[in-house]
Amino acid sequence: MYARIARFEGGDPGAVDEQISEMRSQVEGEVPADAPEEVRTLMETVSRFMQLVLSAFLGIFVIGVVGFSHIDAVHNAAHDYRHSMAFPCH
């Protein structure tokens, strides 16, 4: 199948596996070794920003959403956590 695609696209059928592994590494977020330093810095910055945003959403969920839960054990755990972090809740 890959050889047919390579012939259709005008590529080298012998290099299809190498191209597939390169595409797979790019999809998984790996930066190619020959990429400029600016690209590496940008990828690290985006990764850190996404971690920050997801952590903030998790914190908002625990403090805000879980605190209004109708399940007493869950509500009390969030309530106690709020007090331990000096977060006003009432």
C-alpha cells in the first residue's frame, strides 16, 4: 500500500517508512533534531502554558465546582481544603 502511495505522489518507495516515522514523531510532539532553537523554545513555552492552563482548570474545578456538590463527603473535603488554603468561602 505504501509503495502505491509513494508512486502516486512521485516519492521514493524505499523512503516511505522513514517518512512515516518522521510524521509520527511530529504528531507526538517531538521536535526534529535539525529544528532551529526558536522552534524548540516555542514548543517548550507552549507545553508549559498548557500545563499551567490545565492545572488552573483543575484547581477551579476542585475549589468551585466540587464545593457546591450535593454529596456531603465531597463538599466537606472541598470546604476543608478551602479553609486550609485561607480561601474565603462564607
